[in-house]
Amino acid sequence: MEVLLAGYNLDATVIEELKKQAGDRKDITPETLSASYARISRDPRPIPELRAIARNEVEKAKRSNTNIIYKMGHHSVAEHAVFNFDLLGISRLAIEEVEHFRLASFTEKSQRYITLGNDFVMPDEIVSSNLKDGYVKLIQEQNALYHKLYEKLKEHVFKKYSGLASDQKNHNMLDGWAKEDARYVTSLATEGQLGLTINARTLELLFRRFASHELSEIKKLGRTMYDQAHGIAPSIILFAETNDFDRMTYTELAKLSERLLKKGKKGSDVLLADHTKNADNIIIASILHTSSDRSFDNCLKTAISLPQKNKKEIIKAAFSHMEFYDKTLREFEYADLTFSLTISASCFAQLKRHRIASLTCQRYNPDLGVTMPGSIREIKAVSEFNGIIDKTNVFHDKLLKISPAVAQYCLTNAHRRRVLFKINARELYHISRLREDRHAQWDIRETTAKMTALARKAMPITMMLIGGKDSYPDSYKKAFGHPPKVTNTGA
């Protein structure tokens, strides 16, 4: 066995310093890695030799990339090139668009842990309208109420949880509880920042989608990122221009939907719209299939015919050595659940991070109401909260004259949208462990609890141990009659 570290990400400042020291080198580009790895499938020479050839023949490597990606259609070679971006001063609305891309990693400035200032994005569409002054006035009022509520909530939280407050170690947590509830009155125009790690193939898709986006902020963000990345790796970022598919498809579908759909009732906030029928048997059969030499058809017939006692025995065996941080077996991915959700922007910000899922959503819509933190009632600030929401809704209607997309900027973290969320049973276990835990933010915790309650009804054996990290020992003990063994303390 031989393992060689072929390369790794470096800070751009370090790269520029190394360039200056190394002189005029043409091989300081991720394109050589993509080109050398692309040759592996058809060239018998060792990988290090292929990499050396690509470094020594950079222009040839670039032509090879273009030929393999464009003419042969092997776009996956672009995934070997990885970029890091610092994205600053973009709106919460824009951040949602960035984080829509599943095959990327991002870490975002948290509105739960950092006290917000008064900064916000001024969209070009509003600057060029007669609504600029009204927009600024509204956002400033929202931000002023945020600071006022934060101070009241901080005092309230420390008093309500005086036992926790007696220990200095808990102060940051309690302060965070105040911030996370106060932020429900701040807008989606609020400035944020995030670190993004993304491979070149997904980056190219981002450029194409952003070039076709209806919001000027998103278009500008895409162009700015493109200008910085394309020169570094032009041979693997090819299809970055606007196109009719991205620009027109949803617009035309919206017109068709408006013509065909009838108005209906609001519906449940959390609804299990669809799920794999016979899910328990499917998963049990999948486990039997992996653990034997039988056909899946044979395993499924066996699973269906087994007594309930034996079905539980198989699922319990799959869980018996599990600790709270372990992922369930991959066989749990063969059962799917589709949830129809109506959730706040605050809740959506956390839900969208679970990228092993299919997630589509509508725009934020004041007609769906808002989510008010219970603490707002406790400090008797309901009228102030509702007052700013009413002002926001009125101004949102004015912004609709520009466009429905632009109108979202003024909406708050309390405003809601409809989401269609499809996940497999394995991923729901992961979400529940993280989001149903007592340390999770209350909004996403309540939504997750409703989702798992519905999942238990649909597939009771499969969901035997679902729940937050904090409840795992009790769930395990209930299933097995004894607490789980702790074999890894994390030390």
C-alpha cells in the first residue's frame, strides 16, 4: 500500500506569497489535478506520474480538461478542484440561495450567538424605486425593536433560569436564548457572512443559476465569484452563462399553476404527505439482504411473513451496539418520507442545512402568518411584535409592485413559507438526534418533534429509537431493558 497526499487547500494569501517566491510558474492551478485524475481511467501509469506530467504540461492539461468535460461529457473531473470563498455583506435572502447547493460546505455567521448590528442590504431594485426611504425606515424600526427586545429578553431569561444563571459557564447560552428570540423581528435583508467550500463542478452550476436569477444581488454575487475563480481554472468552469432553462422554467410553471390551481385551505403546518408503504418490511428485508446470500425478493417475502416479535428482533439487532453519535445502518435509506411544512424563516435556516434531502419551497408569504416566540408573550411585548409585523406586511405589499422576489427582503425571520421536504429514514434519525435534542433551538425542535411523531405512526418498528441525543439513553433502555453501553467517551 502507498498513500500520497496529492494536495490540499491553502489560504489564497499564502498561495500569492508562494507565487512571488517561485517566480513565473504556470502550474499553480487546480486544473492539473483534474487533468491528471481524468487520465486514470485510460492510462496505466501510476497516479503520481500522471500528476507530474500534468504539472509539466499545463496548457496540454487544460486542453485535456476542456475536451473531457465539454466533448466527452465527464463533468465529474471538475470535482477534484475545490475553492474556498469568504462571502461577506450579503443578505440572509442571498445566503439561502448559496446554501441551496447540496454538494458544498458552508459555515455561517449565527444570529443566535452574535449580537446583530444595524446593517442591511439595499437591493438595486429598491434603490431605483420611490420606495427606498420607506424601506430604510422600516428596516431601521425592525432593528431598533430587535435591540429593545434583546435587552428585555436577556433580563427575563436570566431571571427565569436563575439556577442556570448562577453558573458563569451558562451565561453565553442564556444570552443566546435572548438573541435567538429577539431576531424574529429582523429582516431577510440583514447582512450576514459565511465561509463556503465548493468543488468546481458545483461552482459552475452556481454561476449558471445565479446568472439567471431574478434578483440583482444574486446576479452580482455570482459575477463577482466568477471573476475570481474563472481565471484560476478556466478549463473546468465552462458553462457559466445565463440560460433559458434556469431563467424561464419556473416562471412559466408559475403561470401554468396560476391557471390550473384552485384556491384551497391553508392546511397543517406539519403534514406527512407521503411515505414508503410497507416501510418496516422494506427496511427489514434490506437488512436481511445485506446480511445473507438471498435475493431481495426472497428477503422481502420473509420480512412480510415474520411475526412482529421477529421483526423487532432484527431492528433491535441493528441498534444494539449503537451510541447516540452513530449513524443508523445505510439500509434505513430505503424508506422515504415526504413532509409538507409551513415554517418560519428562522426554522428554515436550520432545516435547509440538512442536505441529504430533497427540498423545494415557495417564497415567504405574509398570508401564512408568523411564528411568535413564547418568550415575547412572557415579557408582554406581543403588541410591539405584532405592530412591526403589521408595518412589514403593509410595506411588503408595496414592494410587490417591483416584484414578489424583491418584496421578500423586508420580511422577518418570523414570516413563513411552505416547504416540501423529502428525506429517508436514516436522515430523519440524524435530524432528530440533532434538532429534537433539548439544546436545539425551540422552533426547529418543535417542528422536528411533529415530524418524528408522524414517522413513528407510519413506520413504528423502524422509528423505534428516534429522538434527540438527550433522550437516547431512555429510548434505548425502553427498547432493550438496559441503558446503552458507552464505549467512546470522546477523550
